[in-house]
Amino acid sequence: MSRSAGLPGAYLQHLLELTRRFGVDDEDLLDPLGLDADDLEDHLGIKQLSALIDRARTLTGEPGLGVYLGLAMRASWHGYLGFAVLTARDIGDALRLGERFIATRTTALAFRLTVEGGVASFSVEERADFGAAREVVVLALLIGLSTIGHALSGQELEGRIEVALPRPPWLERFASVARLDRLSFDSPAHRLVFDAELLKTPFHLADATAQRLASEQCEKELASLGFSGRLSARVRELALKDGAVVDVDGVAKQLSMSARTLKRRLAAEGTSYSELLEAERKDRAEHLLAHTTLSVKEISAALGYADTAAFSHAFQRWTGKSPSERRQ
């Protein structure tokens, strides 16, 4: 099954381990869905994933499975990407590895690290409809990223865990659990937000040689899956520089290819230059409005808009609110 079709079955092994703690037999969970243990050796489709998680919540009677999975998450769950993170130099290095190589695990999710005005944010973008599994997947991942950072650095990643979902009523039962007090809901995006200085926090198991070997394996996996080093992520980095938009020809030149080749390769990744530029502007706008004191006019200029009105119109289209309303 294609990597783009869902999530690695290995993750569902951890779901099975969790449901066993609630007294649920593997067969009771899997059989009605037409699945068995062998299916978890492959990637599971989004519909299968949604049905499995929905059944797990029903059988356990626990709606907060995502919290349990997030608190138990380890870097080793994530294949060669996990080994690269395990041996990363520091938090910033680990997050950049995640951003670059998440496609080796799934294309249903994407990561984005942004640093502006002394504040860092690590965003999780949904590129598939997880249906009934959405809350579990999002909470498990965001809480899990914080859990891994703490385990590898020995320090809590002080900051916020923002979730673009309504606050679930069952969360009150976890009020005494450390790390969950940093959760905030009804946010504009799924992301970790923290002081950029924390990116320099060293990891206990840093090993440059081991990380290089793991990263090389991740590069091979990307190539085998038809990705050329996450071209779309690189285009987003280059499309907006020093408050000016770099057009598609300028970006292509920096990547040593023709504009036609760039457009073709982006189309193969299911996107385009204009979509990536807009996504980059939106993410930066959200970040600057939430975490800096820059005026709307200054933010407009930083994002390469000719005037504030054009920026405000674009932001209204993205979010349904004006920049000033979002800041409030």
C-alpha cells in the first residue's frame, strides 16, 4: 500500500498494546474490521485507521486514547526517522529532521518549523481527512512530540501545545497530568509554540555519525517513494525572503532547474508554487499576529504585500477574520 494512503501499521501495534491494558483482546478489536496482525505490517488506509480507532474507543470506553498514546510515545516508534531524531544534536535539529523526513512515514501529515521574533512554532498540517480518528491522531502526535523532546533532552519544552479542535469534555479527568496543562484548544492551527532559545537544548544521545547514517537512509526512503528531498518544503523556504516574494522563476533558479521542471515536480507532489506561497504567507501571518507586537502594516510588509488592504483581504479569505480580530 502507498505511503500516501495512511499511516504505518507499526503505529497501530502501539494502539493494540494500549487497548490490551484495558482488557481488550486483539481479535475483538481487529476481526469485525476484517483485519489481522499481519495487516499491521503494512500501511493502513485512512478509512481503516478511522474505523480501528473508533472501535478501540468503544471497546475500552476511553475517549482519551490519544492522550495515552502521546504520553507513551518514543522516538523509536518512527523507524529511521526516529533513529535520526534520537541521535540529533538538539531540539532544533530534531524538529528539522521531522519536517524534512515525515513523508517517509506518511504524507497524510506535514510538519513546519517557523521561527519569527524570538518565538518558534512547530506546526502539524493535516493533508487527509482522518474522520473519527482525527482527535486521537492529533492529540497523540502533539503530546507525543513534547514527550519525545522531554525524554531526549531531560527538560520540559516550556510553551504551549495549541490544538485546532474544540476542547473535549473528557479532558478534565487528566487535569493532574503534567504536560497537559499546556494544551489550548480552538486554536488556528495544530502546533507547539515555545521560546526559540529552546531550539538549542542539547540531546543526551547526540551522535553525529549515527545521525548521518540514519538521515542517509531516510533520504533513500524519500527517493524510493518518489520524493526528491521534499521539494515543496524547500520552495516554501525560498518563496518569501526579506519581505519580498521570490517568483517561480527566481525560486527555480536557486534550485538549479527550469521553472517548467519545478512546476512539474511540484504537481507530482500534489501542489503548486502559488499554493505553497499562500500557505507560507498564512503560516507566517498567524505566527506574527499571535506571537509578536508588530503592527498589521508591518506584518503586511514582512509578507511581501503591496499594501495592508491586500494582506487584510487575503487573511479574511484564509480565516474568516480580519488580522485585528485574530490578534484579539
